[in-house]
Amino acid sequence: MKEIIFNEGQLNRFTKEQIIELFLSQQEQLQKQTTQLEELNRKFDLIYEQLTMSRTDRFAQKTEKFDYDQLTLCFNEAEVTIETDCAEEPLIEEVIPAYKRKKRPKGKRDEDLSGLPVREEYHELSEKQLSELFPNGYRRLPDRIYKKLDFHPATFEVIEHHVAYYSAKNEDKIISAERPSEILKNSIVTPSLLAAVLNFKYVNAMPLYRLEQEFKRNDIHISRQTMSSWVIKSSERYLSLLYDRMHQQIYQGPVIHVSHKNSTKFSCFTSLHEKPDYKFF
């Protein structure tokens, strides 16, 4: 649309109503242009911020450097190392020049193993062996006791519940004993099994298909689809309550997110349903 420019003579011929209408029209147009200019400035600041962050990620000094030669050592590091370097065993003085053997505190091992169940194993000679070794008799000295730490892999146990039912002799009345509550109704999963699945999945970062294979090596056939169902149902039934509570609490703070980049981005909320206000610093 071509812009119209009025000279002084044309404006003098305008009536009062025409001048007011023209002024209001110019005022409305100026307001629209101001709004568009502010929107363009906001977009420009956002693009400039993204460009700055991109340049920082690309050209700034990194705290960690990746050695591509290490990629070949991810799978056969031991083979490559033994082929290129001599495998001569060093002396402890070479490894730690100022090495001095420290005396182990007395009772430290017992303290480390305290609180664990203990299974005692006795290693004795038979009476026949003792009579052959000591024909003139013997007396038993105090035993020499040492400890080893044993590890038992995951074991499975079937818990068979027997719920008692009782019926009155002369009445049509049946009463059952109270049965324990189930973590998931009509499911074989127990709290310990579900906790193990969640621990493997989210703490040890083990995919469910690998956990399925691990169970099969113990002759336990639980598909990853079944375990996925356990994870989803338990999170919806129990963890969703905690999530909802945390979701309510997070809005009570002035800032809910802080970026780790050089340009820090803050998401500010003043109410639960308000649109967030993003600020860069």
C-alpha cells in the first residue's frame, strides 16, 4: 500500500472531524508498528542468543577432549595393549616410590564385615586320622579363624499362599482369613521382584530385553512386555502421586530451570496456569 503524504495546504483544507479521524488512524498504525518492532527485537535477541550458544559449543575451549584412538580400545583394549607394550610386572617401589606398608588397624576387617550374616564352617581331622597322628593322645588347641566374603547371585523363591476358609456347621456362612495386600492385583510380581526390575532398569541402566535374557539364564521366563507392564502400572499407581506432589511444589518457586550453558536461561512462573516468562542472562 502506497503511503500518502499531505502538505500544509491540504491539511488546512481539512475539517476538524477529518483531522481527528486522520490522527486516530495514524495513532493506530503507529501502535501496530511499535508492536511489530518489539516482536522483531524479541526474535532477534533469541536468534542472537542461539547463535552465541552455538558458537560457544563449537569454538569454545572444551573441558573434555575425545581421543579417537580410544574408540579402537573400547572392545579389544587388552589385546592391543599387550601387543604394543611390554607386559613386565613392575615393583611396588616403582609404582609408588615413597611406598611404606601401612599397618592394618586391628579389627578393621571385622568392622567391615560386621552386620552381615555368618555361616561357620569347621575343618577338622577325623578321629581315625588323629589316632594315627597322635598314638599317645592329643589335646585340641584354639582354632585359627579367618574370614572370606561369599557372594550369592539373585535367587528366586515361589511364595505359595494358603488362605484358610471356614464354614459354619448349621448356617450358610463362609469366612476367609485375611490375605496380604498385593502390590499389583492378579499379578505374580512381589515388591522385591518389582524393586529389582526398577533397580536394573533405572539405576543400572540395563534395558529390559537384557534383563529378560539374564532371567532366562536362571530358568526364569519373564518377558520384557510383562516387565514393562509392571513398570508402567506401578508408576501410575504409586509414583504418580509423588510426581503430582512435586509438580505442585515446583510452581511455588520463582525459577524452575537453570541451564548449564554460559548464557543461563530462567523459566519464571507466577501462577500454575500462567505462560512461562523466559529470561536470558
